[in-house]
Amino acid sequence: MKPSLLSLLLLGPALMAAEPSLQSQLEARSAESAKKGDPAVRSEYAKGIEAVAASGIVDKAKNVGDKAPDFTLKNATGKEVSLKSLLKDGPVVLTWYRGGWCPYCNIAMAALQKELPEIKKAGAQLVALSPELPDKTLTTSEKNHLEFEVLSDTNHGVADDYGIVFELTPKVRELYKSKFDLTEFNGKDAGDGKLPLAATYIIDTDGTIRWAFLDADYRKRAEPSDIVDFLNEMAE
């Protein structure tokens, strides 16, 4: 028996509430990868995450209460964008992604794009930083239909200022090389042995970091709904 129109209307809010969170999408991607992937390769990636955690980078990185280092970077079309100028128009949600080659990053960018109207409604701007070259960030923007700024942090300069750059383990580096050349995405100057954490910050108009998401595991990202909730609290 087909559901009545009334039942569909009544179920509508519940169905919307049941929409999967970003983390559940990332976990589903990880589970799918585990089914298809080589256990030995998965083990090396896990060791790589453990090495990042053991380095203490999460504790050393810029965090709530710190002043956010200013920067000027080029967007996907080559235009220079500075944090200082962005903050004149309201708080900034600053997020890093490793690159368009990373499926977890693409899932995260799509989730943020979906939440962009609510981020703007809360009076904030969303900006993504990547170590990728400008032409690669343009590809990422187009592929994911992104309507927010995507800036190229070539050579990891800004990520270094925020303390979120880490060294890949030799084994993970070799595994990446067997699949793609990281220097094609990030340039030869950046090399193929470093990446930024997938960190997210909410920066207030005075340049103070008010909220931060930092995790050694690239499969974990800031939940867009949590970002919006905090922005709404700031606006009250």
C-alpha cells in the first residue's frame, strides 16, 4: 500500500532529520575501502595515523583563544585574498583539505557546500585552504560545485603558521607514489612528504580563534552542523 499524502507530510521532518551526518558518510567510505583494500596497505595507513597522533601535533597546533595568523593567498582564479580583509565582513570558517585526490576531502567539501547557506545566514564566510596549486584547486572547486573561496596554500606556508603540517611516514609516502604523484598536485617546491591536518577553525572578527576541530585521523572532519550551531551562538 502506498503511503498517503498526509503520512508523507507527517514523516517529512523525520526523514530530513535522518539525513546522514558527515561523519557517518566518512565512516561508510572507510568501511567500503576496507572491504576492497589490501589489509597490509590499510595497516600502513593506520600506522601513519598513529604516527601523526604520536607526534603531538594536535596539542601544538593553534587552538581556541589563540590569535589566527593572517595570510594572503591566491584563490582558484589567481585573485589574492587575505584573512584580514575577509574578517571585515564577519567571522571566517577556515578549513583545510588535503587535496582533490582525497575521497574523504571531497565528501567533506560537498557536505560543507550543502551547509553553506546556513553558514552565510549566521553571518560567516567559509574558506578552504589546500596545498594544491591554483589550477588543481580550480578543478576541485568545479568538480564539487563549490561556491566558497578555495585558496592555494602552496609550500604549506600558512599551515605551518597554524602548526598543522606533518610528515608522512616513509611507507605511506611510497604508497601514495604508487598511485599518484603528489608533486603534480602541490608542486615540486612543496615536495611529496608533507600534508596538513584536515583542521577547521572559526575565527572571530578580531582575529581570535573561537572554535577548533583538530584530529590526527584524516577520516574525521568537523561536522558542518556543529559549525553552524556555534556560529549561531556567536551571533546571539
